[in-house]
Amino acid sequence: MLLDGKKIGFIGGGAMAEALISGLISAGLVSPQQILVSDLSEQRRTHLADKFAVEVSNANNTVVTGADIVILAVKPFVMSEILEDTGSYFCPEHTIVSIAAGITTIYIERFLTGQLPVVRAMPNTPALLGAGATAVCCGRWAGDRHRDLALTIFGAVGRAVPVPEKLMDAVTGLSGSGPAYMYIIAEALADAGVRMGLPRDVALTLASQTMLGAARMILETGRHPGVLKDMVTTPGGTTIEGLFALEEGGIRAALYRAVEKACRRSSQQSGDNK
């Protein structure tokens, strides 16, 4: 296994780091003894140590020097400070993985000495439940081995796919922001059910489970969404009337625009960190 004998260090012990730690241990990919975490918050350090029996520290450099794979699980606005503090401690044997939105691999490489492998990942919030969608891309000096390590790590909290870095803004617009699109669709479906007389809790349960079931049908059958849609749509029936209303309301164009707008905003933010 790719992670056998590897020490994984987390700089930042927030919610996403916790999700990754939980996923890795639950999947049996690593033992708690293979994980180190640094965080400024004593409360977070105590929580992670108590919950997972992992090693914790308040010193980022301790994590860097003690780990083979270092995951930069910090907010984008503190990344430069973190890298200024730790950059000189990294060596070519490290695999450096960043989950900071909008921070490019070239930006990170500027703080490092030599040609070090950097991998950038864009997970989304359902990773907190082990149902995330993550895209992974390599920096200039990261190879297939480094990419595969990252795919294995993020595969522990959902599905992970490789993409070239030039497409990471599109990933942000689609799957990074995508949960919010799904939430508003679920809310609207539930509101529609309430309008037709359903109790609020029943409507929300039905809407949410329908979205979950439809997603599983796509992923687990491998069939195109259009094929699955046609399987539900009988001539002259109820579903085709509902689909007509959606098309009349421009649902496809609205989703196109949502992804495009989010992608362009991500590109603007990434431009500040290149």
C-alpha cells in the first residue's frame, strides 16, 4: 500500500484535517501512530489527541521534520506566514499537499528551497461525512507517485480525481461550490412540497433522499444522467410535465452560469496567489 510506513503530518487541525484523519484511520490506510498534527489551538490539539490518539504539537516545524507527507490544511490568508516559517525545513523527500483554496503550486514553490514536489487538492465540504469530491493536481516537480499518494489520501473521504492545474478553477466552480447549489435545489424542492401540502420535515426528507438516491444511481450504475432521466419519464406522464417546467425556467442555463461565475471568481483569487 502506498501509505505503508509513511508519516503524515497536518499543519492545521481544523475540520477538514479531522475529516481526513478520521477517513484514513477508519479505512485502515494508516495507524494513529503515523499521524502528526500541529495547531495553534490547545483545544483542537487536545480534541484530536483524545479522539484519534495521534501525536500533536504547537510547532509546525515539528510536523515538517517528522513527516513524509505534509498536508497544509490552513486558510489561504495564513499560507504565506506558514510557509515563511516552515519553508526551509522541507526537503526533496517530502510530499507537500495543500488544500488551501486559490493557492497555486507555483506560489507554494516560491517559499521552498530546491525542486520540491507540491500537490494541490480541492476537496469539498461533504468530505466531512466521507462523501467528498476532490480534484488533485501536481506542481512542476511532483510526479505520478506524489499524485497517487494524494489520491489515496483524499479517496479515504470520498472520490478523488486527477486534473491539470489549469482546470482547478473549473473544479472550484463545479464541485467546490457545488454543495451550495445542491442545497438550494433541495430547499426549493422541499418548499415546493410544502406548497403542495406536505409537512416541512417530510418534504425535506423526501427531497434530500431523492437527491442522494439520484446521485448514487449515476455513480453506481455508470449510466449517463440523460439515460436515467428517460427511464423515469413516461410519455404524457407527470415527470415530463415537471421537466418541461424546469426547462421553461432555464434550469440548465442557470447552472451553467453558476459554475461559470464561481470559476471566474476563483480565477481572480488564484491570480493573486500565483
